Amino acid sequence: MAYKKVSIPKNNDGAGTPVIKDPTIYIVDVADIDAEPTRELGNTVTTGDLTLKAEAKAIAIYATPSTIEYTEEPAGEVDGKGIMQGVTFEHPGDSVEIKNFLEAFMNRGVVIIQKECDGTGKGRQRLFGSKCNPLYMTIETMQNKDGHKRKFIWKQIQVSKFVAGEYGGALPAVAPDASAAAAASVIEGA
């Protein structure tokens, strides 16, 4: 359903307060996407699930909740204006697993799903990027007397006509966490 003009009154439920975000960031390599939800201009609600190819899994990364930010940067000239979507978050520490992920995904396009803790059972889910216009990573690392963390900055590099989507579909299957994967390889090698 395309955009329908409606008036938008003041929201009385504290809409301006910060929104608590789930600390899990779901990252999907676009090479693993079999089918993605659809949407139309003027309707941010997506239709359908993000479906992965056989055996493919999304990666779940812990993010310090207070550092998760969504960005929508306007770009383009008159009659060609659009948005560049983005997600930024910090991950504490300097594990081998986070460094391996950083190296492997430095030049890979991704789609990100992030959930908000909005008081509902499922939580409001946002979908950033698409198979044809993914997000790409840049990184900032802090390892000093003030902290030990990595800041992940994911942004589209091409302007889109869409803002981040409202994702109502199922979350994709997720790869096992690093400690479970390490334990499984020890058992297999025994």
C-alpha cells in the first residue's frame, strides 16, 4: 500500500524518550540471502521474511545497548534526494572472534536486523540495507587507559529511496556462539 496522506498529531506516550535496544545485532552477509522482504515507497513496513540459502546463518553480535544508533543521512541533488541508512554500535573487548569477524567482513555487504525493547513480546524490528544496496563496515578501535572496545560503523555507500524498514518477518537462523563452536570442535577432535 503506497503512502496515504494523514495528519500526525503529537504522540502523548513519551515518544521523545530514548528507546531501549536489544543488545543483539543480527548481521546477514548479502551473499547468503535467498529472498528478502519487499516494500514500496511511502510504506516502511516490509512484507515477507529475510530467507537465507541452505546452510547459511546470520551472525549475532553483542553490542553495548546504550551505544546502538541508527542513522539516516540525506544525500543527493534536487529530484534525486535519498537516504543512506546506517547502524553504529560498540562491542567491548578485543577477542580473537571479533577480530576474525572484522577481517572477514571488511569488504562484504550486509543487511542488519536490530530489535527494540518496546514492551511487546517480539519487539519492534528494524531492517537496514538490502541485497542490492547493502551496508559496509568501517571501524574505530580504542585500546587505552579509558577503554578497550571496537566501534562498528555500518553505512550504505549508495543513496536509496527507502529509510530503514519495519521488519515483521522471522529472524534468520543464527550461527552458534564462539564458545559453543569451540567446545564442539574440541569434542570432535577428541
